[in-house]
Amino acid sequence: MTRSSGSLFYKPKSRAQIVKEKRWNWPRIIGKALAKTCMVIGAVVLVSVFLAGFLSGAMKRTGPVMPSEMILTLNLEYGVGERPRTPTLADPFPFRRPTVREIVDTLEKAAEDERVKALLVKMESTGIGLAHIEEIRPAIEKFRASGKTTRIYSSSYGGIGSGLGTFYLASAFDEIWMQPVGMVSFSGLAFEVPYARELLDKIGARPQFFQREEYKNAMESFTNRSMSAASRETFESIADDFYARALKDIEARRNIPGFKLKELIDKGLLTGPEALEAGLIDRLDYADVLVTETRESLGFEEQEEKPEMISLGRYSQAKQQSRFALRGKKGVALVYATGTIMPSAEGERGIAAADEIAGAINTAMKDDSVDAIILRVDSPGGSPAASETIHRAIVRAQARGKMVIVSMGSVAASGGYWIAADAERIFALPSTLTGSIGVVMGKFELSQLWEKVGVNWEGIRRGRNAEMWSINEPFDPSEEARMNALIDHTYDSFLERVADGRELSLDQVREVAKGRAWTGTEAVANGLVDELGGLNDALDYVAGRFDLESRRDLNVTVLPKPQSAIEQLADILGAQVAIGRFLQSFMPYTEDLQSVMNAARLSGPQVHDPALDQIQ
């Protein structure tokens, strides 16, 4: 039989080639599977992007329709936040809780809206920062002062913890409701700090930290066996400040004499009937009864289910869209610095990333439509270098003629104060914890622990202090000297930043520094803060500086702006390209893998076919 020589369009394959292709080429199979998977994922992402864009556009055009009469509702069951979590392609439905700004602004608008008849709030025993309470409470009082009904409901106030802060917020309402079998845990204030030095000594872990100065007690839980006199003084001062202010305001709102209020607090907790008799709450009943009676008090029957119950979030969205076309006379960039200050977030939550914050300030600095920058700080501090990056961005913005104002949230301490010091004006809430102008650095040294558990570390080094940051050896005298030099330099720089920003002498700054944390009230008295107030007070100040009637004449933009769906998609595709390049660089190794797999296959038992010997 004559063998075909093939043609221009067809070239027969040898049997050897055919047999070879029948073998499983696992890298190729896996590669094709990955490629198809990526195509499917990409298609899903694209559809999601266009669908999200379409729905977003539709919502902006139409917006939620508000009824002619409504009861505003607010669920504080999961607390409040500083900034909203925006949907992303990776997390399209993030957990949502109201922000302080959203609550305060919406209540202010609702107070002037004749369609809103009442405010009902549900609150459980979750922690809300004292400073956040102090920012929300006046907004509730203003809403109530407009003549509208305000009622709050909870199954218990305080639960198994102290409910003083929770009840302090509740006292701003016309009526406080509680479930019949609930309790008011009204046990005052308490600070508890664990001291683990004895435990660390037992396991062989040695904390080696250096601090400037005596009140800089961030690592005291590990270095000490008990509370230092400086820490006790700080905690007692903070507790006295808030305790006295809370009792004064509760006394005024609930019409309970101060001495009687202290007696109730000293009891620790009260049952529902006891709290009702004492005048702490107004009604023992259920949530459905609260809704029914609120409607009836407004002249509506239960079966009508009117006025309609509208959540604060939905109402806020409608108000924003109704004012979408309005533009303020002056532009304000609102930049958030929330969380531990670090050079970069690197995908972690709870980080105030210096690159993002400084970048937002730089963007505002270059934008001619931005006239002022408000930095909202809610941070316990962090990296001095990262704090200095943000500080430098603020100084540059001011040099370009931008007004920079700081509004402090629950805490703006250490690095949080470092970035605030140069602002034209600093606002803090009475219970804001700020200051803590000091430095603490060091490490945990575990050589004794390794000895106890039988682990031996060995290695090499080049350089006298090459193992300075090793957890396996303590600081030697040379390394201690370098640590102290670094801490002194950092602390001196901190003092200089504060002195320049607050226009104080270094001696004046040292008097209020020493690493001590102050409440907002104390910080106003010692010159670290200019004025007590929240974010809206900072906006009012900016409006006044521009001779505007109110903060409503300001066009506020939050920076950095959340990424659009297209921008998120670009990032994802960029990541996919990077992965593709990595896989491409890895291909030679997959070929080696194929050779190994073939060798493994040949090394096993073989069935020899003599016919194969004739194929060349």
C-alpha cells in the first residue's frame, strides 16, 4: 500500500506523533481550564459592572419616593461608624451601619421636613463610643426641639456591661421604652487593664520597650505587673470628666436629683419595674406596641399602617438625590483618617493609610474648586514616619492657600494628634481622647522561651547590630543606645511639630505632653484643642470663615472618592495580567514537570508493542 505524501493542505502525522498526543498533557489541560475559568469570571464581572452602572444610573434618575407622612426609624443595634463601607466588585453587599455624619445631617434635615412626624430608635447593648454619643445626642435634642416625637426602645440598657453611655444617649429622647423583662445596667464607669508581665516571665518572653515620657503607657500591660501612678492618674481624670458630665445631663433631662441618681448608679443594675419606678424609663412594653401607640398619638389608626415607617438610610438617600443638582458656593474636601496610621493599608481594614490620606490631601491641594480641607481624625496613632507623611501633605496644602481644619472623633492620640497639630483650628468632642504626645518603641525577646521549649536558633550576621530586631536575642548596650537615639529624635520631632502648629514654646508643649492622654474638655483647657464640637461645628467654622450663611452653602466632597465599577474592573484586570505574566514565567517549570511525569510513567510496568519499533 502506497503511503500518502500529503499535500499543501494536509500532512499526515506519523503514528509516533499520534501516540504521543494521546498522552495526558496535564500542564496544557490545567492551563486551558484556567483560561476558560478566567473567561467565565471576566464575563461575569463585565455583566456585573454594566448591570451595576445601569441600576446606579436608574436610581440616580428616579430615587426612592418618600410618602407624604412618615415616621423615621434608626437601628443602632450594631453601633455606628465613621465612614460608610462602599460596595465593591469583591464585596458588592458590605455590612452597612449608619455613620455619625449620616445620622447628624439627616436628623437636621428631618427636623425641618413637615412630612416627618416622629423618630423611633432601636438600640441594643452594643458599644457606641462616648464621643460619638456626644455628637449624636445634640442632633436628637434638636430634632425633639422641633416639636416632633422621639422615642427609643431596647430590650435592656447596658446588658451585662455598664449601660451609662447607652442610657446617656437614651436620655435625649422624649420617652424611653424597654421590654418588660429587661434591665437597666446602670453601674457607672470602670476601666480594667490586664497586666501580663508575670505570665511573660513564666514563659520566658521579655518585653523590651523604651518610652518618652512617663504617661506614654501603651505597652505597660506587658512591661509592668500593676498599674503605674501615671496611668492611674490619667484613667481617673478621664473617668471623672465623663462621669460628671453624663450625670449632669441625665439629671437635667430625667428630672432626677443628682444624689438620687448616684444612689441608683451605686445599685449597679435595676429590674424593669425598679427602673420605671425610679423614673429612668417611661414605659415597660413591646416594640409592636410602641409602633402602634406612636401612630395613634399622631392621629392614625393601627389598621391604616400610616404614617409609613422609613429608615434613616433610605430617607438620607432621597434627600441627597433631591439636592443632587445644588452646588455649594465653596468647595470643601472631607478626608478621613480612621484607624491605625500606617504607610499603606495593603488591603487591611482599620488602617489609616498615609499614602491614601496624603494623596487625597494632595488632590485637594491641586483642585481649584476646593477651598478648604477638613481632616476627620479617629486614630490612636501608629507609625511616626507615616504620620509625618500626612503632616507634610497638610503643610504643603496650607502653603498653597488651602484652609485645613481638623475634626476629632473618639480618639486622636499620639500619631493621631501629630497629623492634627498644624491645622488652623482643631475641634474635639468632650470625651475625645487626644494628646498622648510621646513615643514608645521596642520588641519582645524570646530567647528564654526557646530554651524552655527546646528550640535552638543559629545563624550568621554581618554588622554589629544586624540582629537588633531579632526576637531571639535581647538588645545589647550598643543596640539600646541606637534605640534611645531613635526615640529621642522622634520625640523631639513630635514636640517641634506641636510647638510650630499650636504656636507654643517647646517648654509649654512639654508641660502638656509627657505621653499623657487628655479628654477633649481637658485639651481645650491646656491649648491642644481650640474648640469643643463635632464635624458639623467644623463645617460651620469653615462657612463662617468664607462669610457664608451656613454650612449648607458648602459643597462637601469626600476624598479619596470610592472607585467606580470600571476602575475596580481595571484593577482586577491588571491583577489578572500580572498573574498571567507570572504563569508565563513559570511555564519552563511546567515543562520540567511534564518531563518528570513522563519519566514517572515510563518507570512503571510497561507493555511493549513490537510494532512501535518500526515507527521512526
